[in-house]
Amino acid sequence: MSIEVLVPNLPESISDATLATWHKKPGDIINKNDNLVDLETDKVVLEVPAPESGILREIRKEDGAIVVAGEVLAVLDPQDVQTQQAVQTQETEAVETAAPETQEAYGEATPALSPSVRRMIFEKNIDPAGIKGTGKNGRITKTDVLDYLESHKQPEAEAELPEPEAAPAPAKPEKLKPVEPAAPSLNLRPEQRVPMTRLRAKIAERLLQAQQNAAMLTTFNEVNMQNVIDLRNQYKARFEQKHHVKLGFMSFFVKASIEALKRFPAVNASIDDNDIIYHGYYDIGIAVTTPRGLIVPVLRDADQLDFAGIERSIADFGEKGRNATLGYEDLKGGTFTITNGGIFGSMLSTPILNPPQCAILGMHAIKERPVVENGQIVARPIMYLALSYDHRLVDGRDAVQFLVTIKECLEAPAHLLLNI
């Protein structure tokens, strides 16, 4: 009895998904829990595993289709996979036995040929000694045979062209016409139109929403990172040895942000119609760049995490983002966001709010700059900070003092360690 492969239940607030990529094709042998297809939503990529082992008989939805929960994606014929593989092995052996004269004719010096390659060589009457194999140990692949045929196709075509007949002499001399210039190439200005991915469309929607629905302002400050860098250089080896994760700068910024959020609760709040929601917890979103686009996984209860816990979570988010395995729960919620454009070389920017949050902190590249200390000009590693905020909820004074608090915590990191 055939089994229908259905679109799984989609996360809350997601009504449909786009069929991104099929990893199997009709006729393939499927093992239970093999990933059959990826479904792209505006938040995450969902994998659809095979419910049983068997043969993929039919695909009902092609790449790019919009699907909803419960729709049939494919039809699976449950069979004994080991039996099916044994049948395919017998068929392969039969093909190899069907053309023994080909292998004998080529001699033992020729590398082993697969049944499909041997069949092509036999049908086209090609000497494999003239084909350069690019496979393992010089093995000739199907692509090698096709390339060989393509490279020898043009001379043969030219050889088959009949020689042109001599043109009769004209009765009267004709006036030669000027040669018209060749038409300019049409490939000098190429364009490509592709549909916007679900994630990119959602990013565009939310950024536009933030611009239209918030009174967004940005305040700036700079921080001397010397003490953080010295502390990190002093303990990073021992930190990594004990916790098996690298000590980065983000954990310092998360800790400093939490301290500032505790002092200025409005920055940790959000607006819901005419109500203000003050959050008594600290779920910090960390902007992560992935091959699909920018996403913001959330550190839950970040105030309860130590430096090692923060660094592990961020490393885990980065790995999941690269592998497209972030779940909906990883992205849900958040009361405040931190984004680091400095890793790409950004010197200064105005980050856009992540609705319904009312503030976002932007980090930038660390550069040595001249500063005055005790009447002397010295070089120090300086980072510019930017805080974008919703002026409907956060006053300018609170926003400025919030950023000053982060600056003070980072320039004297003992505050973070001693909780003072």
C-alpha cells in the first residue's frame, strides 16, 4: 500500500511554505527518516523526512510550489530496501556480463569502467585509451566520454561539408556595396530575474514595517576596548581549555546590555496598540548572517547565562544558521537585539529596529585611534556604538544614558564580573 508524504504542521503564525529543493527523485531507494525535501518559510527551513523505507514513486509538488500543512508532496511505495538494492545489484551485474567483449578488447591496462560508461564507449565505437579519465585513480566517467564526443564533433562536421561549387562569372561588373558593421553584442548588459525568497520577502516586510510604524532615532557613542581586549587575551586560552568554546567580544556586549536594560526598563519594553509591555526577562536577539539572509536567533533568559553559556549559544546559532537547521523556537520572541556589522568592516551605521522591540544595539569595527589620556595623546582600540530606538517609548535622555552605561561596563569590565 502506498504512503503519502504530507506537508508537516507549520509553526505558529506561518500559513504556508515554499518547496525549496527535492533531495530525491522518482525511483530512488529511500531509507526511513531520509530528508526528502526542504520547505522554506519566512523564518526557517523545514526538512521533510521519509515516514518509511521504500521507493519514491511519484512527486506531486515541484520546486517553487506554495504548499500548506497536510498537502501531499509525494507518494512512497514501502518496500524492503535491502531486497530492492539486491535487485539493482543483480541488474548491474547483468549489464556488465552483457558486454564482455568490450572489456576484453580494451585490455587489462584500461581502468575499470562502469556499466553506463562501457555501454557508451561500445555504442559510439570509441577507444578508451584516447579519453583522459578525471575520476578516482584515472577512472573514465560518463562526463569524460561526453566531453570527448563534444571535442571531436566539430572537426567531423566540417569534414562532412561539401566543397562549394565555383560561382559563375557575372555578365557585368557590379558595384560593390559597403560592408555594414556587425550588430553589437546583446550580452554586454546581462540581467537575471529571480523570485524573492520567503526569508528575503519577510525581511523586507519587517524592515519596511519598522520604518513606517516607529519614530526611530539613533544615538552614538564610542568605547575604548583596551581593557576588554587585555582581559580577553589574558584568559582566552584558559577559557577555551575549560569551556571548549572561544571567548569572543559578543559575550561582553550581551552582559553589558543586560546591565543597561536593568537600569532602563523602557528599552526592554515593547508597544502593543495603546499598551506598553514591560518585560521582566532578558531575551537577547543576536543577528546572524546565513546563506539565506539575516536572521535573529534569541538567547533565552540571557541574564542567567555566564560568559561560557553565552558563547556556546552564539556558536551553536552560527552552526545552525550555516546548516539551515535553526528552528522556529530559536527565532521566536526577543526583547532586545544586538547586531555586529564590525565583522564585515563596518565603521558606523544606523541599525533598524526589529519589531516589536523598541531598541537595537549596533557594534562596529575596532580601530586604533588617537585619544587623550592624562593629558597625553595615545593610540587606543576604539569601537563606535549605535543605539537605534523607538522615540514613542524611549526618551532621548534614557537612550543616551543607556549607551553610556554600556560604554562604562565595557571600559571597566570588572563591573560585569563583580556585578557592581
